[in-house]
Amino acid sequence: MNISHLLAHTRDAVQGLSVTDSGSCVLFFSVSDSMSRAQTLSVRAKTFDQAWLDGAQKLHRLVTQAKLKAAWLRIDRVDELKMLDWQALKAMLGQSKRNYFPHGIAFDAACQTAMLEYELGANALLYDIREDNCSPNAANLKAYGRQRYNRELAWPAMDDTPVWIFSTRAVFSDGQSCVELESEGPFRGYRKLPQWGEEQVIERVKSATQYLADQIQPSGRYHYGWFPCFDKPIPTYNTLRHASSTYALLEGWELTGETSQRKAIERALDDLDRRLIHRTTLPDGTQAAFLVDTGNEIKLGGNAVCILAFVKYTELTDDRRYLPLLEQLALGVLHLQQQDGSFVHVLNHPDLSVKERQRIIYYDGEAAFGLMRLYGLTQDGRWLACVERAFEHFIAAKHWKAHDHWLSYCVNELTLYRPDERYYRFGLDNVRDHLDFVLQRITTYPTLLELMMAARQMIERMQSDPQRAALLRGFDLDKFHRALEFRARYLLNGHFWPELALFFKNPARIVGSFFIRHHSFRVRIDDVEHYLSGYVAYWKYLRQTKTRPAHPEPAKDVESNPAKNRPRVGETASSVRPEPAPSCDPKSDGEAARVLFLQENLRAVGNGIEVSGVGRARLFHRDLGIPADILTSNFNPGLQAHVENLKRSEKLPAACTVFNVYEWLTRMHASGLVGPLPAHPTDAPEDFISESAPMSTPHGALTRRSYRQSRTGPLLVEDFVIDGQHVVLRKTYASKPGHPARLATVRLHAIDDQPVDYPSEGDFVCAMMAVNLDRRNAWHFIVDKNKMYRRLRHSAVNRHIHHTLTAVLHNTHVLEDGRYKGSYRHLIQEPSCSDRIVSLTEEQFGDLTTEGVPAAKLLHIPHPIAAQQTEALDLLDPQGLRVIYLARYASEKRHHLLLDAFEEVVKQLPHAELHTYGVGALQDELAQRVHATPALAGQVHIHGYAEDVSSVYRQASLAVMSSKEEGFPLFGLECQAHGCPLVAFAVKYGPRDLLEGRNAGLLITPGDTKALARAVVELLRDPARRQSMRAAALESVRRFSHDRVADKWRDWHADMTRLLAERKSSSLAPNAALQPTAAAMVEGP
């Protein structure tokens, strides 16, 4: 960078700085090549112009003589200059926190020999590790003088020697941007951030994540840390911080998705697994694992943060390789727990003798939090029980007095599963009396933000739960949120901006990282870890609470200009704020409202959501006499044939219409509402690589062309072409190495208008609904695929279609880490996104109410079972040894655990057989494992899709289910309908609803393959017990009869009809009688 450019880039900003008029101008110019410590010079003149000219000339000479490639330039202009004697200055220093002295120091009034505030810090001129406050360092000042002034400097020898302190206002430029630094207030000395918020936070997350990844060496070991004043590495190592920093790095990588960062993470985890963690046999014969630290210490916290790191990696990658290690680490924690629930903190390795019963309270919180995260992953009750025992001790010992961020994390997690009032009180007490400290602490203290963010999550749940909200009485919520926001912003005072890093010996090593100022600006991996974790949580919080744009006013001149009130093809989700649906059209009777199920697809071999949707359509038509139609959003050339087959087999009523978004597209083209796009996409190969089978519609055959750089390369573009001629839709994809292609835009072309881009498939689908659904009708939407349609209440549908919206939860709504799943988050956190939420199980209904969803908004409506599905008991073979499992071959169904268990089964029952049925990506892998395992070959059969399900159940003696999670499994329901005993992991939600207290099968601790094997063997050896379970299953399944479920949906329909009528009477509706015209449909945004 040319120094003249940097000077020109900053001059106006420096001249515009508001400073005290002292009759002269003093400027400091600090220039760096970004690789080495800045060189600083000062000038003094009567006017700014003269000082600038003198300084610029000196700076040019300096840069030329040093052969410096100027990259960064900082200019400080003295604002106030004050003289005092050395004794007074020493007193001021003694009252200032180490490295927090807020002034520069000069040895003369002209500032010819002077040090800026950050020169003092970056050269450790006021630093003595033995002192908590500022202390003049003679040796460092002597060295600094030689470097800066070519002569040694010394602090005054006499107390009455005059010295000067000064404050400055400053500007920094890197040639691209010019920023002014704060000159007063809590952020003094750091750059002004008028746009503080989500974008700034994610940039800090990215830089901290990259910094940590860059510290991981090829061996997997970290560069542990640096003392940046003199660019010295920290000579020690701490394996606990190796693990905890990797956990924070995983949190950051979750947001960045960078391939290089993942590779670094995997090196660090491999180093933990292979070298730093040691397996050992406990006195009772149990195999455990311990992280061993310096001095052959086994620290409770070490095992805990290893658990956190490996659990997070498993969640983010679905790579299960570390599950056995996780169990061993957790067993190591259990070994350290005492009978009263407390933990021993430090053992000796390898003899496991006690070294220190108590060392630091952090270990307790880390251990409890780690086990809670593992419980969330595996649902193994041992880990939850251990945490609950520990909390009995924590409460009795008043651990909340420590205000520990790890305990805050843990209690937030614990109350998700155990909403005990005592735990909530503990969590509140952990922060209640600490808010002044959070608001006033001069050091950045990054764990304070972690403490506050974890507490905020718990408090937010309490506020939405009437039973828990009372606990917040007397808790100063306003002060809590002020403290949280202040601390989040104050943490940036620990960020190494380039305008600060340039004063240190090796700026390139530290820029973008975070430091601890009072520890000589130390940059250690665990320092960065805590800043990163706090900001990841804060960024997610900002995303959840981001202010939305105001809802646009409806057109006033509806009668004279109907196009103004019509939905526009180009109207995107971001243009409309969610709000309650508009009132019912005056001309539309609520009784006549049409029911529409919102699905993604209907396939010949569909998933459980598709199958249940078809079954519900049959129930509405045949049992309720209420017409119900289905909308599918995916391109599916086989859709028409499959719908015909469903109707032919009477699985789908003949009167049920199945709409499809892509069929609508061909109709719009035929009607002149959508025009053609350019025949060939830009930035794509000349020839398309593949073309789908045609999707036949009444308006032409639609095909999909896929463009790639090569046949195995990432997807670039998909064109949707009518009759091989007209491109009516184009999807563009973006991809990064090592990641699947991601949809970037969906484009169509409205006649007489510019192309319209949609940012997501869901935005496109909602826009198509707004244009194509007949708005003369009111609609009752039942959403089965909530991710695809989650923007519906943000879209033009909400403005132009009279409707109610009911969302069905087909799976668990909470991730293992306690966050809501993306498919369901909007339903829980934005009440206006739905009118009713249907839970398929009683347990999920209870959890949702506990989490604050109003009971009046919730419905419990399970899947129905058809009467003809039940089978007579005598059709089942009481002496057989055949076990079945019907499920997709997907990782969440955990067939691999089932195979592990069956290896144990065949050891005891060599003739037992396992038959699995389904489709999915893992089918071949599972079949290969069976073939390669002598114990399983011949006894385990990996089948494809089962056409005749009844015959499968008829030949079965027992069924098993090894899923990681379920909503309400149709397989489990079918087992009961056919009188087939079921052994299942007790995961949320379906298995417990089906089996608990019903004697129709057995529930097993999730993930416990040995217990699963024992249960299977036990039941296969006991025909009489199986027969008893069969009878109980057929009795239990009556709960899900068509009649009972139909009654629930009948009540729902009456409720929705009433809701539409209330909206009709309470507000004026747009003129729904106006029909779409070509001009209205293509109106641009």
C-alpha cells in the first residue's frame, strides 16, 4: 500500500476530529506493514496543516529508509495534555488496573518523547506480573527507548520531576476503510461501531473461529498461546483447554461451515482420542477413559470438556465413531462422583489415587454440563441421574454463589428435561446478585457473556410458562437484559482490531483474535474460546429477536384497481411481516372452507409423513364427509401415476385432488402469466449433463435439466423446461469444496416484467400458492412439512388468502443441545405463524405446554389405525424366532445399533432371524456389514420395501425399533394393530406413548444394545409372554381407532370454522371476489 494513499485516506478524518484548542497541534503517526510492530513518530506545530505537512514528510522518510510496505496507518491527535509530578503519576498508576491506564505519557510538554496509551501496553511499560495494578517497568522502558528513540529511557528518579499525561482522538486506515476510534466512555480506544449488531457479531465469530483453527498444528496439538508484546509462545500446555477450545471451535464451525476448519477440528479430536485420552480399567472391571494433563493429572473438568467436544462433533457431522469413547469418558466422570453427589476433582494417573478432592468449582459445572449434553445425544438415563445427584449437592452447598458460567449452561440444559422449581431457582440465583459485576467489571471477563446467555435461555422459557413465570417475581429482568447487552458489546474491548494489533511485535499473528488485557494482552486458546462461545450464543439470540420490517399497508383503491390488491409473482417472504391471518372473505362461508394438506411429495415408496397424509385424506373424506385436497411442492415426474395407483387401490379417495406447484407453473405459462427465461444459463457448461423424465401435465410436459461441470461435479443449475423448448424456471446453486450444493436462487420470468428471484424454495412455493389458490374460498391449511412452508405467514398468502393454519409435528421439536429444530422453531417462538399445533403424542403435548406453548393452541391427535389392519392372534407363529424392523435405512433409525445387539442375540439363540425392510442410502452398507460378519450372515436379512406389510407381521414373532428419535412411528402403530410385541428404545416420543404401561412390549434405555439384546432373547424364549403382549397390543391400539381419531379432527374442523367466522365479524376483509387477471399475477414487487 502506498503511504501517500493512506495519508490521503485519513487526512480529512483527522482534521475533523474534535479536540481541545490548546494553541498547538500534536499528531502521532503509527505505520505498520501488518507483519511487524508499528513505527511511531510525533510532530508538534501551531496549526493542523503545518503539523500534518511535517508529519507526512517525516513519515515518507521513515517508510523509505525502513523499506516498509505500509499497510496500516493510525493517526492520533492529542486532545488534552496535563502536567503533574512523578509522585502524582505513580499514585494514579497505582490506582489503575494493570494495563488499563487510560492515558499516554510524555516526558516533555511538546510530546517529543512520549508513549501512546497502547504503546505503553504493547511494550509492557507499565506491567509487572507481581502487581495487580499498573507498575512502571524500567527494563522494558529502556529497551523501548533504544527501539523508538535510539537511546535508553528511564522513569524519573525524583518524585517532583514533571511529567505529562495526555489523551488522544484517533483514526485508522487500511487503505480500504477509514475508521474513527472512540475517545470516551466504556469503549474508549476502540473503533466506533454505529451499526453494532448481527453483522458485526458474526464477523467476530468468523475471525475467532479461524484464529482457533489456525492454531492447530498438523499433529493436532494447538499453539497454546502467545504473549504478544514480544511475540513469545506460552511455554506450557493444558489438555483440558485443548478439549474445551475444540468445543468452542465446533460451535463456531457450525456457523461458518469452512472445510479447512473441519479438518483442523478433526486433527485436534484425533490428538485427544489417540494420545491425550487414556483408557483404563476401573476397580470394578468397567472400561473407562480419562484425559491426562500435565503432571499426570486426571481432572474432572478434563473428561467433561472432552465429552462436550465429541458430542458436538457427533451432532454436527452425524459421525458416530466416538460414541464408545463418549461412554468411557462419562463412566470416568461417574467414577469421580461421591455418594453425596459431589465430585472428586483431581486424580493421579495411572493409579487413580486422589490428588485433590476440590480444586476449582468450574470442574463441577463442566462435569454436569458435559453429562447433560451427552444425555441429550444418547438419552441414556445414567448421565441424567448423575447430574441430578450432583445438583442435590450443588444446591445444598450453594454453588450458585460462584456465579459459574458452566453451571449456568448446565442448569439451562437440565431444566429442559427436568423442570424442577429448585433447578430454576438455582439458575436465577446464579446470576441474580451478579448483575452489577456484569455491568461494572472493567476487564472483558468473557465468561460473563456465556453466563448471561445461558441464563437468558432459561429465563425465556420461564417467561412463557405460567407455572414458572411466578419464580421471576423480584428478579430484575430489565437490569438483567441491560447487563447482557452491555457485556456483549464490551467484549469487543478484547478484540485485536488492526489499529490495536499494529503496536505489538507480530500483528499478523494476533489480528482478529481476542486477548486478556490485564494479563499482558495474553492470547491463549481458552481466552479466545470464551469470547467465541459467548458471541456464538449472542449471535443466535440476535437472529431470533431480529426486528422485522413493517407490514405494508393494503391497497386502498381495491374496486378501481384490483391489481393493486392482488398477490404478486415476485413478492418474497421478506416483504411481509407475520401476523394473524386476515378475516374471512365476506362472501365466503366458513363451512365451505376447503381443507388443504401441505406436503412436499407423494411417492410410490414414501416416508411416514406422506403415508400418514394419505391416510388422513381418507379419514376426512370417508369418516368426516369433509373434502380434503393435497398440495405437493416437489418436482416429481411419477406423481400422476402414483396418485392414480393410490386412487385405484382406494388408499386415496377419488374426490381428493392432488395439486403440484410445478403443474401450476405449466398452467401459468399456458395462460401467459409466466414467460420464458434465456434458453441457456450463464456460467454453465454448453451442454446439460442430465435430463429427468417428463412430468406430464394438461399444459405440457415439464422436464428438469441439471448442469454440472462434470458428471460427478457439484450441481450448478437446474432448468425446468416445457415441451423441450421453454425454460420457465431456473434454480441456481452455490457450493463450497467438501459441501453439498446449496440452492441460491429460484428465478422465473413474469410477462412484461423483470425476472423474479426467490431466495429459497419455500419462498417460491408460497408465492405460487398466493397466485394459484382460489381466493374466493377460505382455506384450512394443515401443514405436514413445516420446513418447506415455514414462511407461509410471512408471504403474500397471508395477505391475500383467507385461511387458518394448523401445523402437525411429525418428529421431536428439540435438538439434542436443547435448541428448537429449524423445521419447528418458528411455530414455538412466533405464535402468529400458526393457529393450532397438532402433537401426535401425549408426551410431546405435555413438553410443549411446559415450554410455554399455550394449551389452548395445542391439540393431541394421533395417527389413526384402519380396522382392516388388525390381525387375528392365531395367524402369528408363537414358536417362531423371527424379529422384524420396518424403517428407512437412514442414520437416525440406527440399524447399526440393532446389528450390534443381534450379534449378542444369535450367540444365545443361533436360529434367531432378523428381517429389516425399507429403502434408503444405508441399505447397501448394512448388507455389506451383514455379509462380512460371520455371526450375522444367514441370520440377518436386509430387504427392500415391503409391498405386503401384513404378511411381514404375520410371520413375525417380535418387532424391534432402534431409532434415535421418533414423532409417532407408523411402524410401532402397525405392530400393535397386528398384535406384534415391540421392543423399542425409550426415545421421544412415540415408543413411550405406545408402550408405557400397556404390556404390549418393552422399553429399553436408548442406545443400550446389551439391554436390547437381553430383551429380545427374553421374549423369544417366552412364547406365553409374547402371547399375552399380543392381546395387550390389540387392546391398546383401540386408542387409535378411526372413530376416535375422526372425532378429534371433527372437533378441529368445528374450531377452525368458528375461528374463520370470528375473523369475519371482527375485521374488514379485502375484496376476495376479485379474480386474478394476467396483469395482476405478473405485477412485480
